[in-house]
Amino acid sequence: MAIDFPGSPTTGDTVTSNGVEYIFDGAKWKLNSKKYSYTGSALASTGNAVSVDLSSGNFFYINLDENTTVSFTNPPASGIAQKFYIILYISGTVSSITWPVSVTWESGSAPTLPALGETDTLEFYTYDGGTTYYGKLAEDDIS
């Protein structure tokens, strides 16, 4: 998704795209680091599936109580990187999570599932329009 910057900005103008704010300093657009934050939502599996909409943020909490297939939708356009996190909490009987085949895992395979009542943090990024996602376990059993 391309960022729509105004053609004739004035100093101090801001544009927000995908939860990130940019500010015009009089010469160029810069990331407004004071306004950068993680945004997202809590998600739940419905019908054994959960969709992570990357246009809605970069931080997602998923409470799972069933075997689930995860999908990623609306990645940024090729050439624009996005890092996002999934906090994964297991609240019921879950024996499998199916991740998109486009995920390349740091360890060569998806991390093991958290145990019942445990929470893991997973980190992902993409820069090629969602053709490939790179994933890793960021924190194990943070509950």
C-alpha cells in the first residue's frame, strides 16, 4: 500500500499510514518517532481460522481454543517493509496451528505450540508485498 503524501506540503504537516505517522520538516518527509506505536487488535479463531489484517496494525493478540489456520491479509506493497507481532495465548484444546506456507521460520520450522494457559510472542516481517514472511519466536512462555 503506497503512502499518499500531499504534493505541496508545509512544514509540520503529518500523514499517517498503517499506524505510522510521518511529518514534513520543510524539506522531506520523516518518520515521527514520537508518534510511532504498535497498533492492532485482539483476534479469535472462528471456524478454525483467524485472519490477521496487516492494514489494521502491527500488534495482534490471538486467544486460541481450537486448532486454527492463520492467514495474513493486506500486506504493504512490495518495497515497503512491515514488522508485526502476534501474542499467542492458548486457552483451550489446541493441537495444531497452520501458518501460511509463505512464512520462512528462523529455526527452519514453526515454533512449538504454547501449553494450555501459556503465552508466546511471535515476530514477523515482510518487504515483498507478502510473497514471503520471515517469522521467529520472540519470547517463549511469557505468562
